Amino acid sequence: MKRSVTPRLGNQHGFALLTVLVAVVILGLTAAVTGSSWKTLVQQSREEELFWRGDQIRRGIESYYTFSTSGARNQLPAKLEDLVKDPRSLQTNRHLRRVYLDPMTGEDWVLIKDPGGHITGVRSASTLEPFRKDGFPEGYESFVSRSKYSEWEFVYVPKVTKVPPPTRPGVPGSPVAPPARAN
């Protein structure tokens, strides 16, 4: 009886299948870790963009408020578009290059308004937790340890200056006497 020269491949097929399955599992785990890291990198990038855009809008509101065109000073904008083209002047006065979208949501900002309906600031609608918890620049100390991006409010608060009481002419520092009542 003559034996076959070719070896039996039955055992090698099982080993090859097991090797392919292990490779697929390793590839899947690597993809999951990479995807998680990618998501983190994208969120951190958007967080930086959120801070930059929010600060630009806050600065634009401040510029709009302090900019004087024919006595139209100390006013807040009614809409964000007013920061791009100031309606108080016939000339094109820009306090902001363009109206930026919220980078966390890709949509419009949530507007923060004063009682008169004028815009004082913006905030994101995102409920994601920020990576940055401290190390904010001056004026943004309220951002420390916030748990959501929606708690980061980029607000311009006008500085109120006290007007000194009127004085009598010729006598510095003396208050004006109330007018005499006629009998």
C-alpha cells in the first residue's frame, strides 16, 4: 500500500481560522481606541474654537457698546448681525468679522439678553463636559470647574460710571441747593 505524499491539511485550516479571528479582534480593539481618541481630539479642538469664538463675540459687543457714531454710544446690539454691520452708521463699521456658529453644536448660539431685549452675550447649547477646568484668562474666572459648555457664558457687562452730583457755580465740591419753593 502506497501512502500519499501530500500532508493532510485538516488541522492547518483550524489554525488559520483562529489566527484570522484573533487578528479581527485586535483590529476591532485598535479601531475602538483610535475612535475614542479621535473623538476626544475633535472635542478638544471644538472646545478651543468655542472659547475663541465666544470671546470674539464678547469683544464685538464691547466694541459696539463703546463705539461712538454721532452720539449713539452706550448701546447694546439687538442682533448679532449688528456686530458685522453697525446699523447706527451709514459707513460700514465692523465689530466682528462675521457671525460665527456655535462650534460645539454647529448651530446658532443661545443669546443672553438684558431686560430691554439687547444682546449682552452668548453661550453654547452643548451639554457636553468641558476638558478645560481651570487656567482661564482674566475675566473668565466663572468658567472654572463648570460641568457643561452651556455654563460658559461670554457676556459683556458695561462698566457703570458714577456721575458726580452737580455743584454750585463758583464753589467747587459744594452740592446744588434745592430750588426755593414759592409760597
